[in-house]
Amino acid sequence: MRIGFIGAGNMASALARGWGKPVYASDSGSGRAQQLVDELGGEALTNEQVFERADVVILAHKPYQLEAVAEGITTDKLVVSILGRATVAEIEAVYPRSPVIRVEPNTPTAVRRGVSVLAASDRPEAQLVKDLFERVGSVVEVPERLLDVAGAVTGVGPAYWALFVEAYTDAAIRHGIPAAQAATLVTETMAGTAALLTQTDTLALRRGVTSPGGSTARGLAALERGGVRAALAQAMDDVVGG
Ligand SMILES: NC(=O)C1=CN([C@@H]2O[C@H](COP(=O)(O)OP(=O)(O)OC[C@H]3O[C@@H](n4cnc5c(N)ncnc54)[C@H](OP(=O)(O)O)[C@@H]3O)[C@@H](O)[C@H]2O)C=CC1
Ligand SMILES: O=C(O)[C@@H]1CCC=N1
């Protein structure tokens, strides 16, 4: 099955690297489509050519470009939209004869550890799309009305964790740990904790680490004083409400 991308930016590149197969790709003139096919094989094409030649077309441009991109397309094809916030109804309105499935992936798909949120669909093509995204991580299906909230966890999440890693790495550096070693300590702690959380819940994990009157309790109290919960709640509100 040949995958085509309309847009060859950050998210298209992450998915294509995860799938690791030749692709058809387009861009709006930057040359990123050519760079992607130089890396993975395939061909850099126009949007219409991508629609003609691919078996499934992934819309990976920016949401506001939906109408402009669709205007030039005359070929019907299975369309997978990863456009943040554009609803299935809005996409179907501009691709009226194409089956449309909506997915919110995230950039860890590049290393096959992504989470992709699939808007539940009665279309028979949904299973094929689910199988495709399961090749680059896990797939969680939600009713479309919850896709934006789920995407506010998964799609934007890698940036939050990166910020957390950066801030705590800097704190360790400030106390004398060399930068590369500090980054390893923080990242591996995050990865190990994520693995552990598949077997236990957050409270049990925290209780297991937090000795009464000990150092973890002092650190957690500092994070609470710093408003970490309120900041995350506000981040969700701002992403979903934006
Ligand atoms: N980045 C992420 O983590 C996630 C992104 N998304 C969604 O993925 C989509 C892409 O985001 P992202 O990859 O970050 O954005 P980028 O800006 O990195 O990539 C957008 C791509 O679209 C191309 N493009 C723009 N106009 C056209 C056009 N008329 N025809 C063909 N291609 C066009 C751009 O071309 P050029 O290279 O020439 O500028 C570029 O290659 C967005 O809708 C976003 O909501 C969803 C989940 C996560
Ligand atoms: O920041 C954005 O708008 C896109 C959507 C999800 C992740 N990146």
C-alpha cells in the first residue's frame, strides 16, 4: 500500500519515518517533500498527483489550508486527516466523494512509540487506518467530540514532556551534573516511570517513592507550591478552548 502525504512537514515526516517505507509527498515549495523522499524513497509530486497515485492520502498541511488544497483535487481517494481541529464534516464537505477518517497522531510515531487518537467511524476503511497507525505505536479510539481533548494530551504532549526534561536537566546541571549525563538521568527516569505506570497507578507509585519526611516529599511539595497541577489544567483549557 502506497501512502501519500499532502504536506511534508514535521508530522508527515514523523509518520513517514515510523512507517519506514517509500512515500508520495507534496509541499508548497519548500523542498521538504523532496528531502523526505530522498530519505525514504518514493516521489515528490503535486497534490493532484499524490491523490492519483497513492492508495491512502494523509492530509498533513495546516488546518487553515483545507479549502485551498482541496480546490485543486479531482481524484477521490481514502483521506486520512491529521489536521488539528478540522472536523470530519468539514473535511467531507470539501472532499465529498472520498471516505474520510480523522486521526490525531503525535511525533513519537517517528520511533514507533506514538499514540494516535482515532475518531470512531462506521466506515469500513476505519480498520485499515487503525492497522496502519498501530504500526507506529498505539491507537486509541474516541468519539469525535472528544478528539480535541485527547489530542490536547497526545498531540501536544511531547512538547510538554520535552519542556519538563529540559527544565529538570538544567536544574541538575546547576548542581554540578554534566549536561549529557543530566539529560540521560532525566530522560531515562521518565521512560522507566512510564513503563512502571503500565503496571501500577500514580498514587501507588508516588507512595512507593515518597519516604515520610524524606527528600521526595520536599520535592513534591515544591512542585505543588509552584502550581504544577494548576498549570497543566490551564494548559488543557487553553489548548481545547483556543
Ligand atoms: N506537529 C505535530 O506534532 C502535530 C501536528 N498535527 C497536524 O499536522 C498538520 C501539519 O503540522 P506540522 O507537520 O507540524 O506542520 P508543518 O508546518 O511542519 O508542515 C506543513 C506542511 O504542509 C505543507 N503545505 C502547506 N500548504 C500546502 C499546499 N497548498 N499543498 C501542499 N502542501 C502544503 C507545507 O509545505 P512547505 O514545506 O512548502 O512549507 C509543509 O510541508 C497540522 O494540521 C497539525 O494540526 C497533528 C498532530 C501533531
Ligand atoms: O501545535 C499544533 O497546533 C499542532 C497540533 C498538535 C500538535 N501540534
